[in-house]
Amino acid sequence: MSKASPLVGILALQGDVREHEAALCDLGARSKEIRRPSDLEGIDALVLPGGESTTLSMLMLSSGLVQPMTELLKSNLPVLGTCAGMILLASDIEDGRPDQISFGLLDISVRRNGFGRQVSSFEEDLEFDGSDVPMRAIFIRAPLVTRKGEDVEVLAYGSFGGSSAQVPVALRQGNVMATAFHPELTHDGRVHGELLKMCVSVERSSTGSTR
Ligand code: GLN
């Protein structure tokens, strides 16, 4: 990629968009809200924010985004999915609705609301990617990763059910990254920073490329 400042598309069919825009802007990246297929033109990476994965699926279908997004993601576009966005990337959704969309790019099984309902939302300090600077993480009706494939790297573990059990909460497989928590809410640029690094390092195939 030759441009100094990557252009990151943010799926803007539900809320949680401005927070991602601010996080990317703080890191010197440009962003663009994605609501219809033509908005995908020229983006270097994509963010799938939180929300409700079932609703996001329906809205992606009705706005005609599923097919062009599938093509772009197949071309190796760097992508970050947070919370519901993680569910949209998972290869297996244990308790999804039968008509729920998944791009199937991250070899994990997830259980929606696996940490509990809204009242069980919580915050925790995590060790992220081997750093000794803790990362504050906010979990809101977060998906629980119940299986991960061997090609999937764990960037952070979190605690589960108030016990000492540790479960993966930030993962990467090639240029696909996902967090069960909301990195856009804590002013810690490291997760978005990893996405921007992928824009530089990832080889894009010509299939579905927007440029
Ligand atoms: N529980 C939501 C879902 O299943 C995700 C919640 C979130 O994105 N904060 O899609």
C-alpha cells in the first residue's frame, strides 16, 4: 500500500461508529462510513462494530452489502470485528439464528452472549499481545469463544464466570482480527493500531480489490 494514511471503512448500519472513527483518527487514519455497496470503493481495511449480530445480518442483506463485502474480504482486506463484529467473522455461531450471516473468516466457534446478559457486562484489565501495559477491556453481552482453530493466534485472554478460567478474547488469523470486547471505548489505540499495521503488511490478491 502506497498511501501514508489508510482509509478504513466502518460498517455503519447500527451504532458504535463514531467511537471507531475517533480511535482511527487518533492514530492518523482516515475513515469512511459503509452503508451501501458503493461506499466500499477505495477502502484499505474494514471495521465491523458491535451491535446485534442478528440485526446487522438483516441490515447487511437488505442494503446489498453481503456479496460485495464477501468479495472484498476474500481478497485479503484487513478486517477488525468487535463483539457482534466478531460473531460476523466466526466460522461457527453456536446459537445464531438460522438466517444469520457470517463471513466465516475466523476459525472459531462463538456463543452469543456467552458471558451472560446485559447485567453481566463487565470491565477487566488484560495482557494484550505480550505487553506488560494492561489493556482495559469493556465486555457488553460479549460473545464467548468456545473453540479456536490451530491457525488462530490469541492476542489476549480474559477471565470467565468469575473464576480463574481464561478464555480467548482477542484473536487474529492472518489479516482477520476480532475482539469480544469494545476497544473503541477505552482510548487505547493498540487494537486499531494492529489493524492499521495489517494495511501495510498484508498482500492483497487482485480478486475483488477496490483499487
Ligand atoms: N450480544 C450481541 C450479539 O449477539 C453482541 C453485543 C455487542 O456487540 N456488544 O450480536
